[in-house]
Amino acid sequence: SMTSLSIEILEQPTRYHRFRYEKEVSGGKLGGLLYGRSEKSCVRVRVSNIDPLMQKSVTVIGGTVSPDLYPHPFFMVGDDCRSGTFQLKKDTDSLGGKTEFEISLEKVSLVCVLLRPPDKLQEAVNRRLAINFNPFNKDLTSMSSMYTARNLKPLRLAFQIFVTDYNDVTAPTSAAVYSEEIYDYKQEPRLGLYDLHPSSSEVPGTHDIWFYFDAPLSHTDCSQFSVHLVEDHNEHDNEAFLEAELRVKMAKKHLIVAEKPDLTELWQSANERLKCQVVIADKKNNIKDSRSFIVENPRPVKLGVYADEVLDDDLLGFLYDTNHQPEAKRLRESDRVDPQTSHVVAQLQQPSQPQSQPPVAQASAYPALDAFNLAAHHQLPGASGGSN
Amino acid sequence: SMTSLSIEILEQPTRYHRFRYEKEVSGGKLGGLLYGRSEKSCVRVRVSNIDPLMQKSVTVIGGTVSPDLYPHPFFMVGDDCRSGTFQLKKDTDSLGGKTEFEISLEKVSLVCVLLRPPDKLQEAVNRRLAINFNPFNKDLTSMSSMYTARNLKPLRLAFQIFVTDYNDVTAPTSAAVYSEEIYDYKQEPRLGLYDLHPSSSEVPGTHDIWFYFDAPLSHTDCSQFSVHLVEDHNEHDNEAFLEAELRVKMAKKHLIVAEKPDLTELWQSANERLKCQVVIADKKNNIKDSRSFIVENPRPVKLGVYADEVLDDDLLGFLYDTNHQPEAKRLRESDRVDPQTSHVVAQLQQPSQPQSQPPVAQASAYPALDAFNLAAHHQLPGASGGSN
DNA sequence: AGCACGGGAATTCCCTTGAC
DNA sequence: GTCAAGGGAATTCCCGTGCT
């Protein structure tokens, strides 16, 4: 036909993956399954424009490549995996006349290699070179020294089509595709906010609020965190609302301390108590989290948790000390951060990961290679066969 | 003479040591120096009852042994170290007529071996066997399989005397001694309390207090922590004082949350504000730490941080809600924990580490061995010579 | 009961801090 | 400056939890 054999990725692999070690995926276990972007889906690819007259069968081989498309030492094990690669052969007469088919990587896990001691990495690179899966025809002369502990992640998946004609001759094709980058799961930015203390306060006065994080913060640079107190937004009102910025005084591995400012001059509510959100944001990673927070106006005064009675208005006059310099300022509505429901983590935008654009796959002459000598190489350690 | 050559340890090595890896002590660096029990002192041994008529020289060799006195794969580098052992030779004619001398291990570091991959440990054990320093004549037939990642620490230092006669024949002696056990520095129990929040409160009412720890807690079992509020002790008074126990509600890796009880029924002070200590103890590890804490009695009432004026006594009558069930109880004076000055860490007692008593060194026949073939073996990797 | 997931312990190494 | 100490990042592994 006019259009030639092609392959595309229907479902990209998950952006963050917990790579497992060989030791963790041995003995019938898998672990570290590779999923697709959507929840619990899996990676899917489509092969199109098959010509059953020319092609007795079509084989898709998938393996790892670096962001710039060099062969990569991490490998795949699980269903339809051999020699560290995913390999699926489809006889064209099983297509029922269709010229395309889809593949799902149902039970495939992506396995990393040891970096320590350093010769383990070298061995793994050599093994990967021996597998001879180089879909983008990269120059391999410098491959054996290009990988270090620092540049093994992120990586991509690459898929290439091999065709077998009716003389049973198998040849690689230039139909190849690569996935988006797969990062280490520990790089996924998250703000593991457990709770804050105290979770309520009064309008006047300043005091510290402590934020405890179960997960260690990715940095302890106070200026890269922001804390805002925001009145819970009721759908009906577009009018003025309370918003104040809290000064971040300290950041430790699992703790942030911020100072609640005096809110007297900002207070416009007629309510005695106002439900708010405290929104804490990591500006460096563009992530935020929030918790509900109560601000009480002592009109009528409630004396902490132990006063059940109220004072009369006459008393209030001299109870207040409004000489504080409020650090909070009233923000424009457009600056307002939408309060989160409690315990919700929101991703402001994707982190700006390095996204060097790799060169387009070339259709240059493929080195003489029988696709199936892939399997002739020694089995990778731990790369036990899948369901076949 | 009647009494025979003997060796004793004058200064034991530090109980907790940060063993360094070979990679950390290479290239002229030392690091991980072994110290004595006292601050910045060093290990010292004394050789006694030397007989200059029989002994042309006396050599002390020191090396590592397990708690039960088998040769141990960790090794020593630094001044006077060769082949992973400390070796010091003393000519008896340099003693000036004395029959004893002392040795200090001034610049010696104790180096650990890699456990991963497992063959590294095996190599290290084999190297240690080749060194042939076995001062307590242990049966070595099972040595090559006795060590695992789990039983390499703690360990001991052992010192043995070798003598050289006037025919220049060197022989080991049964004069040997072993040190107390040396544990890994990470096992040293400590409570890295950074601060608590809030650090003041009022007599009535209950609320949470958060304790943040820079160092991860060794466990998160609430029942194994205790928190007490103790009135600062003035030397002059043996009379009643305030003490209350706080209920520990939650323990996380870096956080403990405890609830301050209502103190109304315990309050006997005439003071408006009482300086206290909050003492937090890890009962499992017998360590505690404390911070100062202020308890204010709202008589006259101070309304948090914003009320500069006081209420008159008439008002107080209905401000109080004393229906709380105080969880605190008045303790006997003998139960009282001495308040610590702020930021002081106190060790209640030494942790109960395993202290299996090894057998006494035996004077059995020592295998034929020239002490100085120790040095004939290949240099340990990283065991660069010291100052000689 | 099996098995993948996720937490976190254990191990190794690197790099800043601090003392001289 | 030198270099050991200490903090903590990076790596590897183990195991409890939860789902089927």
C-alpha cells in the first residue's frame, strides 16, 4: 500500500516509576509493574498499515533507551519478555483482514541495574549492547562509557517493528517509536503534609504554626515555601474575603514553622468564626497542600477552650490591643489561591523536567541483523520468561 | 621474675564508633579515628613484667575480634598499622630499666568492610584469616561462614604480646587482652529534640503540644514515651510543686504529640506564671530531654498575646470552667524527675546492650607462627601505612 | 495464600562544616 | 589551608500491608 508500516504509542508509560532491582523481581515475583498514564492502565502500542501479502508476521520489540535514544541498560521482565525486551509476534493471517493491531504490556516490569560496585553497571551496559536492540541506529562506539549513576534516569521505552516475509526472512524496519521519559518515583514531587498545629486561632495576635510532613521536604529553603490563610470560598459571594500571607520562619526536613500575622485590620466578616484554609506551597516544585483552619473573632470573646461564658461588649473595648503591625495584606481577587478541600494535594503544573528533544528516528539502512538472534543471547539474570 | 609478661587496657575504646569505609579513608585521609572513652583521648594499653634478660624486644599487636573473640574482618589503619593491625615493637634496652611501658593508639582508625555484594564480606574474612592474628586461639574451621551483615557489630579490639629473644626468635605469648565492645555509632541512643510548640500555656484547658525531633525516633510506640510537666525546682523549697503527666497521643518519625491536661486542680502557686520544664523520655532507650515551658495562671487574666489589660476578680468567677477531668496527678516528691536545664540531654543509664561474657583468654600452645609474617601478607586494600 | 506495593531499614558514599 | 567529623543523599534491600 502507499502508506508504510508504522507504530505509535496509544498509552504512554507512567511518568514516575519505581524501578525494582533484580533481587526484588526474582522467584516468580514481579513487582514494579509498568503502568500507563491513567490509573492502573498499561502501556499500549498500535501497529498500522500491515501488508499481509508481503508480511507473514510482524514482531514488535520493545526495550529501554536513554532520553537521546541510545540503548539503555535497564531491562524488562514479565509477560512476553525475553532477553530483557518485550517481544510479541503477530501472524498477519490472524488479523482477520485488518491491517493493524494493538498490543498491551499487561504484566511487564522495568528493572534497574546495580550501580555499586561500578563494574556492575559496566556489565549491564555490555549485556545491553549484546542484545543488539538499537532501534534508532545510534553509534555505539562510546556506549560502554556513556552511562553513570547520574544519567540512568530518566529513560524511555522504544518499540520497533520487525517483519518476516513468506520466505521466513526476518528484517528490522525503520518503524520505531519512543515513549515519553520515565522518571524515578522518588523524583515525583509531593508535599506529604500530615497536619498543622494549632489548627485554629484568633483574629488578633501573632503566633507560630507548625506544619509536620511525613515525607521529607525536598529542600529547606524558606523562601521557596509560601503559606497563605484563605477564607473558605462560598460559591455565592464574589465580594471581599480574608486572605493573609504567613511568614515562613523555618524549614526542616519534616517541619515548617510559619507565623500567623495579626488579622485585625483585615477582618471584615460579621461572623464570630471563619472557616479558612491554610495553603502551603512549595514554589520550587509547584505543589501545594492545605488544611482547614478556624479563625475566631473574640466578639463576643471566648477565652480559649475553658471559657463557656461570654463577655459583654463593654468589656471588649479594653481587651483589645490593636497596636500590632499586620504583616498580612489584602490581595487582589485574581491572586487568590483556591482553597483546597482538606487533605487534597494539587499539582499546580508539571515540574519542569529536562525535556531535550531527541532526534527524529531515521530510516537509514539497518545493520544486518536477524531480529530473533535477540533471543539467542544469554538470558539476562532474573529475566525469567513470561507467560508463553 | 615470678610474675609473667602481661598486658592490660588502660583506656577502653569509645563505646560507639563510626566505622569508615575503605573508600572514605583512602588518599592520605583518615577519618573515623578511634578514640578512648574520655573525650578525645585515645586507646591506651600497658605491657608489664618485661624481662630484659630474656627479651630483646617486645611487640604489641592489636586487631579486631568478635565479641566472642574470633578474628574479625574489620581492620585498622593509621600510625603504626600494618596489614590491618596495629603493630608496635619496643626494644627492652630502651626501657631504661623499667619493666613496663605504655602505648597510645594516637591516629588509628577502624575501618569496616563492604557487605554488599556478599562476596566482599567473604573476601574480607579470608583476608583476615590470612593475617593469622588469632590471640585467643579460636578454632577457625567455621570462621569463613560465621560472619553475616547482622553480626559484624559490635566487635572488640584485642592486643597480644609477642617476644623476641636474643637469638632473634620471635614467638607469640599468651599475654593477650580484649577491649569492651564497640558498637556502631547509629546505635547510640539519642533524642534529637529540636523544639516544642507551643512553649507556653495556661493553667486551665487542654491542648496538644508538638515535639519536633531533628533525628528520627528509634521507634514510634507511644507507650514507650512519657512526657511530664515539672515545675522548675528552686533549691530552697522542699514543699509541694507542680507535676503533671501529659498523654502521648501520637509518635511519628520526627514528631510526638502530647496533650497538656487541665492543671486547675493541681495549681497551688501564688505566682501568676510558673517556669516549668517539659521532660520527654524514651523509656525504651532510657534517654530523655527537656525544654523550658511557661504556665500562666489567668489571675489576673491575660487574654493570650493581645490583652494588655487585666480583668477584675469579679469577672474571674464565671470565666472558669473547671469541669474538666484532670488527667494529671500529684506525684510524691520521690518520683519527681529533676528538671533539666534547657537543651540538656541526660542519659538515665546505659542501654542494656548484650554483654555476653567471653571466655577467659587461654594460655594454650600457640600455633607455630612468626609474628612478623603478619607483614609478609599482601597489604590490605586501603590499609596504607602510617607514620613510620 | 499469593503477590505486588509502599514504607522504610540498612548500607554506602559524598560533601559541607568546623576546628585547627 | 588541611582534614576529620557529621550530616545526609543515594542506593539497595527487606518486609509488613492490602488486595484479590
